[in-house]
Amino acid sequence: MQEITGLELSPKKVEYLKFLFKKGGLVRTTDISTQLKVDPSTSTKAISDLAETGLVEHIPYRGVRLTEAGQSYAEFLINRHNILSLMLSHYGLSPEEACGEASRFESLVSKTAVDKICTSMGHPMTSVCGKIRHVSCGIS
């Protein structure tokens, strides 16, 4: 995959990668369909698309797992969510509201914007939604 801009994937495909990251290892396609509330044929198509980008490896009849590139991208996606939800919580939203709102628009926010938000917030380590790893906001 090319350099990450944060705008490469649809919101639904972002959900796939975040789910795979959180599950870790090999995940059955039926588990993905159930969790994301989509038909198995829909998840098969999305998985096929993600495999073409090199973000996931699909092993027929066994499951799906993130590639190394997919792992890095999914980590960025989770960090983006956590940084955006923390930002929203600073403006009066409860943790639940901040998490929900971040989920609605996070796919529209570029890596550049996330890096700048993270920097302006002093590279926080935790968010209302979880830990923030700084590989996604300009520092390691």
C-alpha cells in the first residue's frame, strides 16, 4: 500500500480493519459478518477488496488476518478514532458521545489533520476510548 493519507478506505472497510485488529490473528468470515451486521456475501466482497490492497490475507475456509501493512493501517485507524474522541471530549461531550461522534466522521479526517490535532494536544497517551500509540501522530 502507498503512503497512508487516512482517506483510502470507505467507513465500512475501516470497520473491518479495526475489528480484525481488535480480534487479532485469524478471524472467521462468519464472525466478521455477524459483528458488522452484514450479509456473508457482502463481507466476502469487502474482504476480497481489502486483500487486493494488501491489507488482509484471506485464507479460504479458514479466515482472514491482517497483513503487516494492514496491521499498521489498522493501528493508525484506531489511533485516529482515539485522538478524535479525546478532542471531542475536551469540548464537553461525554466519553460515550465523543466515541459515537468520532465513529461517524473519522473516515473523513486525513492523517495530516490527525497528526496536527495530536501535536496540538501535546501527544496524549490515552483517550476516552483507549490507549494512543504515537506511531500515528508523528512520534514513536
